[in-house]
Amino acid sequence: MEAPVETVNKRTEVTSSVFGEIECMISAIQAGSEFAQMVLIQLNSDKSLGL
């Protein structure tokens, strides 16, 4: 039988790891969204210039 403290430590490690992965996914999504916004701004700018 494991000591309760060890069990809590393992759960904390797993939780931290999961949140770390989620944070990476969100960062990638945000970067993709920012890139898409930049492309749309450029396309709108080109349209307004008649290009």
C-alpha cells in the first residue's frame, strides 16, 4: 500500500503534465489564429489597393 503523500504527488505530476500538454495545444491554436488573422488583413489590404 502506498503512502497517501506519494499518491498525491503522483496525481499532481500527472495533472501538471496534462495541463502542460493543454497549454502547448492552446499556444499552437493561438499562433495559428494569429497567422490566419495576418493573412486576412493582408488580403483585405490587397483588395483595398486593387491588387
